[in-house]
Amino acid sequence: NAGVTQTPKFRILKIGQSMTLQCTQDMNHNYMYWYRQDPGMGLKLIYYSVGAGITDKGEVPNGYNVSRSTTEDFPLRLELAAPSQTSVYFCASSRGQIKAGTYEQYFGPGTRLTVT
Amino acid sequence: DAKTTQPTSMDCAEGRAANLPCNHSTISGNEYVYWYRQIHSQGPQYIIHGLKNNETNEMASLIITEDRKSSTLILPHATLRDTAVYYCIVQDYGQNFVFGPGTRLSVLP
């Protein structure tokens, strides 16, 4: 299993440009997540999905959009990039809440995004 | 906001046990304690979790006080590769994780 993969690894955007961060998992996990991590800070949840066709907002959703058409893929769309979106973006997946206490998340390697 | 309090940083000598504390005084009865770590700029890695009882796996041990208001993650024989930021998270069934700033552990040769 490759686990959770993310592309690209690095990207530089100009203000106002748009892009899609790709995330794929091969563990057949129902739950997927997008986090951002600013320098020296913890992770903040942007969006999450509990299954194909179902998405919901996290703590910091403004400026982002997501879709979940398949179990494997959960792309994150940035529209009209702003310098405040400069961050490292992590995608994660989990089996879900089948049983309380079995909720560990598996993270991808991250995408480092700079908006100038 | 994170429901936990952790020291900002700690040092540990290589080969010694690393004991990382976490305060979660407002934890509710259904909330689990999870530990993750983040090595350099990689994605966070799950370590261990528990509810009431102490837990041990191949990576670490988790000691939870009887009143559940605090816990300690123990790395029994720290190596240089254990240098990382360690996150303590409390979470109930159905909630999403809230990652605080964590503890930066430096394992020194």
C-alpha cells in the first residue's frame, strides 16, 4: 500500500491564481481530511469527508473548496490564492468511526504552497 | 481551541526514557487521549491512544492518571530518530481532531 499520496510536493502561486491539491488513498478509508499547518503551529482542519459525495467544513474552510466523487480521491481547490494561504497542506484518511477508539488518521507527506 | 496543555519543548538523552506530559483537566468521560508525532516537516504519525487504562504498543506507553486529568507518553529508549514534535489530543467519538502546538522533543547524543 502506498498509503496517502499528495501532489504536488511544492508549488508557488501568484496572488489570484487557482490550483488543485491532489490527495489519494489506497486503504479504502471512508474518512478523509484536509489540514493546513502554518510555521510553528499545529494543524488546522479545513474540510473533511465521511464518504463519497459527502463533505463538510472544518475550522478554516474560507477560500477553499473540496469534492469527493470517489472513495480514493479528495482534491482541495484553492480559488483566488492569497498570501494568507501560504502554508503546508496535509491530507489524511481514517477508517472512520466504526468503533470509538479506533480513529487514528494516516497522513500524507504534505504540499508546501507559497503564494506571492 | 486545543483541550490540552503541553510543555513547549523538552530534551532527552539518547537511550534514556523520554516522558512527555500532557494536561487535559477538562476531559469528559467519553473522550480518548491520542498521541501523534511529527518528524521534521513530514505528516503526523499516530503513536498510541487510550481511554482509562494504561496502554503499551511497540512504539510507546501511555500512562493516564486515575482522574484522567493528565497523561504521560513514555518512549522507553529514545533514539535520535525520535526527535519530533509530539501532539497530545483529546477527542470524543464523532469529533474532529484539534492539534495544538505540541511539545518539541530533542533527543541529544
